[in-house]
Amino acid sequence: MKTKTFILLTGLFFPILINAQLPEKAEDISPLLNGETVPNAMLTSPDGKKFQLKEIVGQKPTVLLFYRGGWCPFCNAHLLEIQGVQNQVVNLGYQIIAISPDSPQNLIATDEKQDLAYSLYSDAEGKLIKAMGLAFKAPERYSGMLLEKSGGLNPGFLPVPAVFVLDTSGKILFEYINPDYKTRLKADMLMAVLKSIQNK
């Protein structure tokens, strides 16, 4: 009987335990490094279809963006700035994908508002975001909003906004990660990075 009770309690509190293991602050994350390979994870497109990350990345070299959500004005500004160099990025042989904890329905709202030409994907449970080492505990004031925006799947984590450049095997060739969510990689710097990688 005691064993069954323990299992039941573990099941009830498992999501809480997982979240408790996250860094308390954005400055405390331990992200994957250049040269490492991104983990595989299931992502959801705005129309609800499921895709493996490595299936997407395997198609062509990738600029991989992580953002906090369509509710964040700094994220929206960055998505729009990257949209401004979309054609140049594609001409260099890359694709752009952007991932957030937003639900597919909220991805649609972001896409319609920003009129983006690249693809958005949902990682509402944060499996990839956590595996990338980008997740940290969100301030308490965000909890209700994050739960709503994720379709009830985000118990209270945020990703540190980040940009990765990957080859088709998922190997990280470049990364930009800044705990200050107001400071993002500029589009012209991204273009310089991509051209530099091509010239190696």
C-alpha cells in the first residue's frame, strides 16, 4: 500500500519536480555549445502536424531561433527583423525556423500579425527548450499567462532567446544566447555569420 501511495504522489508531483530543477534565473542556464549536436524532439506546426526536429534540420542548413512567445514585444520585433533578411538567408542555402512554448493556435496569431515567410513551431511542453539548456523558471507573475499561451502545457518556464546555426546533421556551428531578453542578434550580424561559415 505504501508503495502504491508513493507512486501516486510521484506521478502527481513529477511536473513540479521537473520545473524545480530548472535554473532560477536566465543567467544560470547551461546551454549546448558550439560543436555539439542538438537533441531530437517532436515539434508541432501551426496546423497541428507533428515533426521531428532532425527531420526538419536534415533538409538544409538551418537558422534556429528560440523566442519567448508572441506575447513578447521584443520577440516580435526580432522575428520581424529576421524576416527582413529572409530572402538573403535562403539565397545562401539556409532555412529559418523559430520555436517557442506558444500553442499552435498562438503561433497562427503571431504568423498572421507578422506575415512571416519562415516556419514557426510549438514546443509547448518545453522538451526541446529544456534539452537545449535554454529553460529557466519564469517569474511567478508569468505563470498564468504562460499556461494559457501554451494551451495548458507550460507550468512556468521561459526560454532564454537564442539563435543557432546548424548543419544538416544538427551540429551547432554558431550560437548567440543572451540572458537579457531585450538584446538580440542583429540581422546584419546574422548575415555576416552565415557568410563567414560559407567561406570556411
